[in-house]
Amino acid sequence: MGSPTPQLPLALRYPPEQRFETFLSPPPGALAQLRALAVETDPRACYLYGPAGSGKTHLALAVCAAAEQAGRRVAYLPLQAAAGRVADALQAVAGNEVVVLDGLQHVVGGRDDEVALFDLHNRAHDTGIGLLYTADAAPDALPLVLPDLRSRLSQCARIRLQPLDDEGRRALLRGRAQRRGLVLEDAAVEWLLVRTARDPGSLLGLLDRLDRASLAAQRRVTVPFLKQVLGVADAG
């Protein structure tokens, strides 16, 4: 499945954790809207935005996985890797039925890159390509230099994401641990939220580390085990 054309470092297998059903606290109607983008033959372009850690890439990859499962050709393009050469990158993903452009904020301000995106948007509209943008801010808050691109982006269906609160972070850790078969005590969850970085990416990266350590030591993840693995003295 997927486009037969070269995709820079774009071609990736979509991680099993990055699915619609594992996304916590989506805005009302957001998942249905994104599923429609992934599988319908005449979708409306969507613009997904929110601060770092709000789950934009999770949902971007979930769209890719859903499209691929539906038998559609899909391409994922992390725009930070394509800054200054968006036109070339878009040539590499030509022929796909769904195109996901992750991290629009990384290429705004570059006129050539913006022109390439504007041209893609028009082609997608004319040919029924599913198009998803993600960014850290709404179109009118980005420093775009091409008014026509701003206009096109403003016409997209918008989905705004918010960062997880503490209860959401607890659910994230417990859900990931449960799917991995990792025993994570409630006290350990609370310790992690107080003593470590709280953004989802850091928390899940730490949980991966704890999973490996727990498996190697054949131990449950308790607060003493956390301190041992992380090298934290008891007095701390």
C-alpha cells in the first residue's frame, strides 16, 4: 500500500499506538471528521492545530493508518524536514489520494514553500485529494507571506486541540502501560507526574524505558523501582 514514488524519509509504518481509538479527549466530532478525510472520495481539507504536546502528530498518523487500511494511497510529510524544498517533497508524494502535511509552522515565511502549498491545495480541491494540515496556530496567527494561501487555509474545516490535563496524563500512562502488559502502580503514576517532564512525548518515552527495565528486572513499576531506574536518591 502507499505511493510507489520515493518519499524522502517519509515512508513509515504508522505506529500501532497512533490510532484514533487511543487518542484521549478529542474535541466533539473531531475523530469522525478525520476518519471521513481518510476514507471518503471527496473529502474537505482539514486544518488541525494546537500547542506542542496536544496530539497533532498522533492524529496525523492515525489518519494515515485509517486511509491505508481503507486501501487508499496515503503520504505523510513532516514539513520541518522539507523546509526550503517543499515543491520537491510534494513531487515525491504525487499520486496519493490522501496527503498529510505535519508542522505547517516550520515552512511559513518561505515564499517558494508557500507557493508550492498553495498549488497543492488547489490541485487537491480540484481532484478530490484528502488534505490534512497540522500547525501550532490557526491560519490567521501564522506569519504567512502569501495571502492566497492564508485564504485557502482559512476555508479548511478546523479542529483545535488542547493539551491534556493531569487526569488525561494519568489516563495516557495507564492506558499505554495496560496495552503493554506493564504493571504500573497508582503511586508510581503520581510520582511521575510530580517529578518528571509532563508533556506526553516525554512521559511515554520514559514509560518505554521503564517497560524495558521492568522486563529485565522482572519487577513491578513501584516508586522505589522508579527511583532506582532514574537514579533518584530517597531523600529527593
